[in-house]
Amino acid sequence: MSSLPLIFVQLNEVNFDFVEHYVRKYNDLPSFARVLSTFQKMETRGEEAYEELEPWIQWVSAQTGKTYAEHGVFRLGDMVNAPDDLVQVFEALEERGLRVGAISPMNARNRLKHPAYFIPDPWTDTPADPSGFSTRLSTMLRQTVNENASGRISARSVITLLEAMAYSFNIRGTSDLIRTIVATRRQPWIKSLVLDRLIHLVHLKLLQRQRPDVTQGAVFDVAVDMRRSSPTFGKWVGVELSADNKRQLWVPPGFAHGFVVTSESAEFLYKTTDYWYPEHERSLLWCDPTVGVQWPVDGEPKLAVKDAAGKALAEADCFA
């Protein structure tokens, strides 16, 4: 299992043969070009019968690893009536110790025991995760999508839409979303893009706000207060995170973060509240006596290059 997060992006009714053609011949579709050049491509086989190539069938096949003859789900929303022993990729990953989040997975049911978040597609009658925000967002998506033909949106849905925009705010993404909303007055056909952009922004925020998570092995995780105005400036806290104890550590903004692997090996997943900008990264000297972190190691640990070049607290860039 890779220590990198697995992100499963569903692209409905996209023909990758045409995508590759446009990328190669016309140097077009830059986002798809980056995907094709960055990641390896794996091709799978679809159904042989034309009528069984419906995307609602194929999503279930992709999420369960079963053919239509094996899973028998034909219509959008019918996954909720599938046999209990039909396991989706979401439950399989959770069973292996990973925290799973999903927003609008097509024709998927929520059977996760402890989802990081789960907001179903608007057509599948399965519950969202227990959080109030996810429940409100799910209700809003269902109402606006299912009444799209009439153009009606309830007052409650408008409030939830504004709440979701505030929750997922970032300058570039929210600006694009607002421009799309304004454009719908002249081009009503792009209304669906409003929800698509909103779902994307919400998913980014939910994904970034998850906490450190050790899925295999054990680490000693440390946070150091780097805020000069704080009464605990230069103080540290450490906790063991392991696949066995399932503990997590929230590291607030203004703190340095580091860890040491205490098992033979470990897989350590963590998320951030913003994008990672390597040019802004700084390192604190791991053995600075002023801080005095009590690392549970014998001798000097094997260090990354950036950690070996860390600065003492007195010389480090700190927060106000």
C-alpha cells in the first residue's frame, strides 16, 4: 500500500481515445495532458453487450470489481438494493485501515463505519456521513438537481449553497465559481457547472482538513509551538501514532511538525489545511536543546537532507 493518498476521480462519459488524440495532435486540453504525462495508464475491459455500457452500470463495476452479470445493478440509484455481500472499494479500503472520504460517488451506497466524509450523489438514496454540514449539503444537491428542469431552488438550499461557498473559500476557486454563477444569467445551460465547481471546492477543503493517520507501523509525532506571542512558544508535545492505536494528531497553524518512525517501517498519511508550497518550507533542528524534544531513539536517527540542515529555534523563522 502506497503512503500517498489514493484519490479516485470519476469522469463521466469521457472518451480517452479522443482525449489522447486532441492532446497529441492539437496540444490541447492541458489538464488532461498533465494527467496523461504524470500518471501511468491502466486499461480495463468493459461489457461486451452495448446496452450494458451504461455509465450507471460501469460505475458499480469499477467500484466493486464485478461485471454486470455479477452485480446486477442496472439503473442509477439501484446500488442501495444490491446484495449485502457486494463490497465496494470504499469499504475495502476502510477494512485495510484507511480513512475514506467521498463526495458524490456515482451509484454508490454509504456502508462505511467511520467515514472521514461521505456525501452521496443526488440520485442515490443513501445517507451522508453524520456531520450536519454533509447532511445539509447532500439535501441541497438532491433538491437542486432533481428540480433542475423547473429551475427552482429552495431558500434552505440557497443558505446551504452560501454556507458551502464560505466553508470551501479560496480566492481562485471561489472567484471562478462566482463568475460561473453570474454567467448562468446569460447562458442557462451552464447551471450544472455551478454545482460541479462547488463540489470540487468542498472536496478539496474536506480532503485538506483531514488529520495525520498512520496506516501501518508506528511513529512518534511531534508538534512545536513556533508562535512568538504564545505563552507556550518553543514548547513541544509528542504522541505515538500507530496502526494499532488508531490515534491522530491535529497540528494547528503556527506549529512545526516532525516525526520519527519507531517501528521497522511505517506508512504515514497526513493532510494539510492548504496546498503544499515547498519554497516556503522551513526546518527546525531536531536536537535543539532549547526545545528539548525527547525523541524515543538510541543514538542519532537517519535524517532527511532538509532535517539535517534545520535551524535552531533562536535562528529559525517563527510566527508572530
